[in-house]
Amino acid sequence: MRTSVEVIVEVEIERPPPAVWAFVSDAERLAEWLGEFEAAHEESDGPTGIGTVVRYTLKQGHRSGTFEIVEWDPPRRMAWDGPPLRWAGGAARPRGSHTLTATGDGRTSLVSRSQPELIGTQVLLVPYLRRWLRRRRLADMQTLKALLEAGVPS
């Protein structure tokens, strides 16, 4: 059993696209604004881009997994995909993207798309997980917006 969930969240940030890009594309900073992340870091050598592997650890259960950058178009778009991370009788494959657009006056529209693929018993939880993921991503975007607009260095 497999199914995908899609949640799209958009936020406007009063910072120019290069500043927003520098922050959201920095794996070391993911735990600052993604609520379920405990830590993240690049495992690949060299500059960040297509093929870069990021290892992350989740707060709940201290589970660790990876994802790979599969699209890289600074400062406009990045996407990731990874192997399924097992949990509670199933697994979830991390997939998603960020698309940034200048909206004028030094502001950026950030569209964040989460598209995890659920496997096994996780499929039975789709309605709950969709609601949870939407609430989580809305909170994450507000945290990101607050950090960047407060002038946190990127």
C-alpha cells in the first residue's frame, strides 16, 4: 500500500529572494524553523546542488533519515526526495519543494510543497496526517517569516 499526501503552503516574507534562499537552502538551519527537525546537515562534499545528500534527525523518536536535492535553481527553486523513513508499521518518503518569487519592494513569496509518500499502515492515517502536516507547515512558515523579518543572519 502506497499513497501520497500533498500540502501546499505560501507565505510572503519581507526579505529579498537571495536572503530567503540562503536561509531555506542551508541544511544546518533547517532545525531552526522546521518544528519536527532536531538537526540536519549535509553529508555530501562540495557545493550544495543536485545530488547533495542531507541527513536529518526528527525530534519524535530521534529517528534519522536522508534526502537528496533533486532540483536546484538558486534563488528560485529547490526540490528533494529521499528513501522512506520507517515508523509505526509503515514508512514515509520525504519529498517536496520550495519555490521563491520576488513580489516587489524586497519581498519574497515562498511556496512550500510537501508531498510525502506514505507506505504500509501509514496509508490508513492519510486524513489525520494531511491535517497534521498542513498545521505543521503553516506553523513552520510563520516561524521562518518571523526569523527572517527579525533580521536573523542568513
